[in-house]
Amino acid sequence: MEIRHLRCFLAVAEELRFARAAERLHMEQSPLSRAIKELEEDLGVALFVRTTRSTRLTRAGTLFLEHVRRVFTALEQARDSVKAAANGFHGQLRVALSDGITPSRLPAVLALCRQEEPEVEIRFFEVPLSQQLKGLHDDLYDVGFTQSDEVGDGITAIPVWSDPIMVAVPARHPLLAHKRIPLDELLRYPLVLCDPQVCEGPAKHVDRILRRVDMEPLVAERVASCDLMMALVSAGFALGLAGAARIAASHEPGVVARPLALRVPPLTTYLLHAAGEPSEELARFIERVQAVESPEPPRPKPGHHSDPLEESAP
């Protein structure tokens, strides 16, 4: 088995068409088919089910794909480490981000790292939570951030930041008559919420809040980013639910942030690392993260329909 076999397998597995995979690899279809046949003979299993109309992975092929992706991630990281050493860096910290972690805090963390350990290169990887957890187990990442504490065995989750959940309301919306919005009133209007496939932690947190009232929410749209959520709210398409820092960071005009009337737990950001004593380098990074406070909510500008981001009612 050679790297070329793995490259061919990965292309076919992701394209599920030999013609497209061959085009992606800039090769003819015949040698591509031959490489896949050699790989299957080497492994002793069929990786694909091929018909005249379609190509799909077998169960063995699906399992093999997970490992092959990790192989190429490790190779990429090895190449980057060598380049970093050549550029004067003497260490590397691989940071995985899931759930669309609030970007407003990252500059402060990076500034501390650059000030205190400029020789350590920090690389970020935006990945789904399931991929982050696998990567932490397989030593593909040193540390990660997520907004879910459901991380399973072998992973340490440290709560580092928290945000009150707020309702993002279009300017001049009838619900602005409430300083704190009752949940049953909120559920009378269409909502735009996080896509659980992309932002698993925030989506589960919001769904638990909405289930407190015996009313079915009218979900107009599920989105992959808070920026799109705020754009839809600003356009009057629907109401949104998100952490205060996320709404503040969007700077979308025509969006008013209001707390819910009932007490709800804040949305917590967790720092994850493999269980056990962290390395000295990682321990220093964790200290810097814990030193970063939540950003102050912006004050309303003259002429803008925005309220200060308030804490939820006690």
C-alpha cells in the first residue's frame, strides 16, 4: 500500500464517481481503477460497490475512509511543523474549533500567546464536534473549543466562558414592547436557529430552552452561522436565539438583543483536551484562555435601535 493508493481512494470516496475523481487527480480513469483494485487486493476487502450507474462505499470502505482522512491530516500537520521550524517557530499548538466559537475572544487569546510565547505557532482547525473529539483522542489536535460538555470518556472539559442567551429581534417588532420576552410570546413568531449538524452545542442548548413551554416552535430556517442568523433577523425574516457575545459581534444594523423573561442557563464554552496532565505548553495556553474575560457588550449608537445586552432575569 502506497500513498498514491490512499490519494486515489480518498478522491473516489469523496466524489463517488470514478470520472470526477480522475479529473480531480489529473489522471486517466484506467490507472485510477487499477490503483483501487490494487488497494482492495492488498486489504483483502471490497471498498466500493460499483454499478453502471453509481459507486458507493461498502461498510469496510466507510471505516477505511475515516482512517485515511486522519492519515492525510497527520501528513499535513507534519509538513506544516517542518515549515514552522524553518520559519523560526520552536513549537506548535493545534487548536480545534467547533460550534462556531465566538471570534471576539480569539484575538485576545492570540495576543497573549504572541506576547508571552511568540516562538510557538498556533494553528486553528474548524471542524464538527465529532471530528474534534476523534482528533483529540488520536493526537491530531492538542486542544479544542466547543459549547457542549457531552464529550465522552477520555476527554477533559473545562468551562472557560459563558454568555447569556438572548433573543435577537428585528427593530420595530411587536415583541419589543417587552423588556424581557416571555417564552410563550416568543414562540408565536417564526424562528431562525442554529443547524445542529454544524453547531451541535448551541442547537441542543436552545432546543432545551424551547421545550420548557408546551408549544411547538415554528422554525423558519436552520443556519450554519450566526452572521446569517443576524442578517435574517435584520431583514425581519424571523427572530433568533443566540449567545449575547455572538449577537454583539455581528454588528448587524436593525437587530435588538433582549433577554428572556424566565431564568435560563447561560451558553458555556468549554476547552477540551485529552484526559491526563496537560503538557507545560498546553497548561500555559489554558491559563491564558481563562484570563480572557467575556467582551463588553457594545453601547447603542445614536439613532440605532439597539439595547444593551442584559443578563437574564433572576
